[in-house]
Amino acid sequence: MNPQGGQQSAVVAGVVATATPPHSFFPQLFAALVISLIGFGLVIRYRERIVPLLGTRPRRMFWEVGVIGSLGALMAIMLEAVDWKSVLLGTKGVLDTVLLWAMAVDLGGIVTAQVLAVAHADFIESKKKDAEERWARERARWERDRVAAEAELDGVREQRDFAATVNEAFLRVVSRKRERLRTAGSEAPFVALKPEVQYQALVSACWEIVEKLVNESRQREAKHRVRVTYFRIVGNRLAVSHCWDGTAGDCFSRLIETDPLVRARFDLDSGETCLALAAAKTGTIYWVKDAASDAKKSTRPFVYFDEQTERDELKSIVALPIKVSGDGAPYDVITIDTDCEEYFHGDTSQADQLGIVIRNLAHRLQLEKAVEAAIRENRDA
Amino acid sequence: MPEIRRLTPSEISAISLEVREDYQAAAEEVRQLGLRLDEQSRAKGRAAAERLPAPPPVPRVRQVPR
């Protein structure tokens, strides 16, 4: 191709290259830059239309392979056919040079467009993924908080219902007593106050509450045995005052009265001890989660009075001193035992629940003790 | 032992039966009260939830075919 024909063609193509000497390399470079800028501008301006045209990932991969293959083939042809020295030095025909550069830039533009499109798609995709992950994290955190709040609220409601039930149950015991007094009449002797009935009623109310706690999850299964024993300080001894296991009022071990060794364990001055006596002396709540294990430890106050008979029916026990503000040791004591293994573990929730029971019980038992003392004084007088 | 009359087994059973009836009545009363309170607090919770700002929307990003 002659240089003159190349110049004419370049003018027709709109490339301003005729004013510069044909031997200069710059017109070709300028043309290449203009074409590249126009190509990039178009790709960026219409990227959202171009990207969907690229199709799905497998199609894009074919497309990439095709472009790279074509580019490779073109490069091979150019390396083989083109006199690069004359092109770079500007001694080759202008039209040939410009066409070659335009072809190279166009191919570069296609590859650039593809790269831009892929980068744009990846950017959009990662932005979407980030936003989705952030939203999923927020959602999971919100859900965790909601579940925790619900659980906390359920626990509070359960505690509220338990406290209200305990209060209501003990208030009804008091109401029964008021009814008894009303029917006894105003002329009735002091003894009509019947503290012995009220003691038993209070111990039975305590049993009703704790039995429901122990067996609340056992609707159809065999229920666990629960026994509540009220020990009182009498002289220098701790004596069984009232007892209830749901069926009998004399459900405590006879050894407390008949066996000298066991009797000594209830004597405040003997130096021997047992769980109830330890609670009476110290005013501390003693939790025995595993009775068999505790019985083996000399450092723990719990002992079986008769291991053969007690081992199967006494698996866990708690001793609660009856303390009202102003009282000092030794204290009366309530013990609650069960054949439910490891029941009295004394965690915060259980300690709170039994604390509510024992506070209600303590004030009412103390009142009955005052009534009993009044009856005694009245009789002595 | 304090000088109070020992109750007979039948008296103990009668007292415990009374207590059981009272306990069951108390438990039922508290259950009903609890249900009412729970419903009230849930209604308050629902009202409060309606006043809360809506959770963040699912991001709407142009879907790019890959």
C-alpha cells in the first residue's frame, strides 16, 4: 500500500493524521488513544447493558477463550506478517499502520470491556453478598436476643406464679384457721386456737408445694416420694414436731427416739451431729445433692441413720433453718428429702424458690409457737 | 416435746386433705391470674413492637447474570 493512499484513507476514517509527517509515530499513537478512550467510555457508559449480554458464566468462559484465542492468532499473524520495525519507525504506509493499531486497540478494547464487565459483575455480586451477610448477621443477633429475652421472661413469669401460689396457699391455711376460730366462738378457751392443727397444716402446705416442684415434669410416670419434717428445739435437743410424706404423719425414722447413737445426733451438747442439727446450730442451709456420696464424707454432716432402709428412699435432702429476723441460734429446722436423685442441688433458681417457701413458713410457724406459749401461760395461770 | 396435743392419723389426713384442696384452688387461681397478666404484658409487648423501627430491609441490588 502506498503512503498517499494511506493518508486519504485515514482522512476518510476521520483520523487527523494527514497534517503530520508520515514518518512520525505519534499520529498512530494519538489515533489509538482516541479509539481506546472512546471504547472505554462506551463500555463504562453502557456497562449495565453490556454485562447481561455476556450471559452466564459458562458462556462467558467460552467468550473469553474465544477472544484470547483470536488475539493469540492475530498476534501470531502480526508477528509473522508485519514488518514491526517499519511500523514503529513510521516508515510503513500510514493506512496500514493505523489499521493495524486500530485493530490492536479494538481487540484490546474488547478484552478490556470483558475484564471491566467481569470486574463490575464481581463487584456488584460481592456488594450484594456483603449486604446479605450483614443482614443475616443482624437478623441472627436479633433472633438470639429475642429468644433470650423470651426465655428470661418465661423464667420471670414462672417465678412470679410460683411466689403467688406459695403466698396464696399459705394465706388459705391462715383463712382456715380464722374460720376455725370463728366457729369456736368468742367464749372458747385458749386451747381452741389449736396450734397443733396449724403446724400440721403448714407442714402439709409445704409438702404440697415441694411435691409439685419435684414431680412437675412427671405427668404419667411414677411420682417421687417427698417428705417434709419440722424439727423444733426443745430444751437442749432437736425434736421432730410434725412430718408429712403425702400419706402419713409419723413418717420419720423411729431410731431418732429409740437408738441412743441416733438420739445423740439430735442433742445440741453431745458433740455428735446430723444434717438437721448442723442447720439448727449454724443457721445455714445445707444442700445434699447426692446423699450416698455425702454420707461417705466425714466433713459433711449428713448421715444415714439406717443405711439399709434409707439408702433407696433418701437420695437427696435439704435442711432449712427457720429464721425470722431477730432470732438467734439454735433454730428450728425444716428438712425436705426425696428419692429423686440429685434433686436438691441448690442452684440459684431452686434456692430462690425454697427461700420463698421457707420465709412464708417461718413467720407462720413462729406465730403458732407464740400461740402455743400463750396457751401454756394461760393454763399455768 | 412441747405440750400440745398429738394429732391422730385421721386428723392429720383430714387436715392434709383440706390443705390439698386449698393448694389446688390457690394454684388454679394463680394460673388464671398469670394468664391474664401474661396476655396483658404480651399486648403491651405487641404495641411496643409496633412502635419499633422496622428491621433493616433485605438489600435490593441489581441481579447480575453470571
